[in-house]
Amino acid sequence: MNNFLDFEKPIADLEGKIRDLEGLDNGSDLEINEDVDKLRQKASQLLKNTYSKLTPWQKTQVARHVDRPKLKDITHRLIEGFTPLSGDRNFAEDHAIVGGLGRFRGQTVMVIGTEKGCDLESRLHHNFGMARPEGYRKTQRLMKLADQFGIPILTFVDTSGAYPGIGAEERGQAEAIARAIQVSLDIRVPVIASIVGEGGSGGAVALATANRVLMLENAIYAVISPEGCAAILWKTRDRAEDAATAMKITAQDLLRLKVIDRIVEEPLGGAQRDITAAIDILGDAIQEELNDLLDREPGTLREERRRKFLAIGRLED
């Protein structure tokens, strides 16, 4: 991984020294080999120490890392025969939300997720993962289709939020998100949501109204970005770090608050360091939750999902 974050600079320096020594080694210099082994141990320990005490703002940076697993990586690794289904049958195709049918470890599923893209061209194509109303109307259509045929739904969330453009607002952005949440609450099939990077605003909730909400340990989930919160509260985005701490946006905070159901561990140094391993760990967690939900009656699934979300934020007597 070459895209190091600011707080990872000491790790980057060590790994740079390792690469330099490896470039000098012809395979027979025992002294160089010993130095490389020592540096690797030191780098591994430093990585472990750094990631064991990340602040909420540092986790925000990790969640936004350009090398985090994308939806394309997840469908390629976990979904066999993935077949995209396009369009909202009303206005247009939205490329920020990708959905379709496939098989997850032998089980037919409907997959719906936000796609940010992996390079400039694909990011522009997918609008940086920020969906327009037609994306959320496509979500409604695919969820209803899955419900009609009794197909479980897997959603994957990685978005800074819904697209805030004038055209999106004119076409009913808020209504489309609200309807998507309503459909999620009404359907009678298992729904498992996984927050793999940013879970931003209503754009995330529209896909995360699920029976089980899983969250990678370095992902974030909030009603607004830390920068947006700081701009509102302190009139400056420079207080984003303070906002991130106050907002309780980390997986650990949200599990304690019962907003999510399960934290999925990432490889040492974050999912961006080993995408394949991270996706496999996530797949195992999804399979465990899906196996449990498949035994539930359709009416029970719907009722449990409704109770779960009505209970969020409720004060106990």
C-alpha cells in the first residue's frame, strides 16, 4: 500500500527503509536479512500499536481511504454470477447505487450497494458514491422484486451522503430516501446491511434499514460528516476533529448505543492493507447472520426490523 495517511508516516518511513534494504539484498547477505527482519517486526508492532488506539478523526480518515474495499471488489469476491439490474423505471439509471442478483455461497441474493469508484474515471462515472433520487427509487424497485420472490437482500454502504445538487432536490431527493426506508421496513425477507467505509446521512440509512447492521471496525456511520457538523456548530470546518469525537461515529460507539449489531474485524492496519482478507472476514460474518435469519418467518423478520429501528435513540425509563 503506497497511500499512507498522515498519522501513518512513521510506519511509511519504516516500510520505506525495508524496501530500500530489500533492493540491496541479493539473497546471500545475512546481515541485511537480519536487519530487514528486525525492521519488519518493528513496523508490525508499530502498526498494531497505532491502530489499537485510533481517534474518531483518524478512523474517519481510514474509512475514507482510497484503497478501502469497493462494491466491485465485494461482488467479485463474494457474489457468484452477479447480474446488475439497472434503472428506476421512472427517470434514469443512477450509477452511484449498483444492484442486482447473484449467489452468495450458494444462496440467491439481491445485492444493493453504493459504489465510489477506484480511479478518477470510475469515480466520476459513479458520482463518488453520491446517489440521486433515481438511485433510491431503483433501490425500492429491487427490494420489492426481492420481496416478491422471497430473496434475501444484502446491502453495502460506502457513501458520504446523497447527492445535494439542485436537480436531485427538484426530483424529490428526500422523498426518495424516505420511501426507500419505508420499503425496507415493509418487506418480509431478510435484510443484512454492511457499512464498509463511510455511512453518511440519509444516503446511508436508505440502505442500512436492515435486520442486521454490520460495520467494519474502522468504518464510520453518522447523520452528517464531521466537517458539516463543525461548520454548523462552530462556523468552521477546522473543528472537524472535535466534531468527530463528539458525534460518536465509530463502530465501537455505535455498537454500545445499539445502532449497529456487530463489528467486523479488519486485517491489521485496516481493510485497505488486505482487501481480499477483509472481504472474506466480512463474508463469514454475513453468512452467520444470514443463516440465523433464514429460519425466521417473514412476518417475524418485518416486525423485528420495525422494532429495532423504532428503539434507536429511545430513552429508557
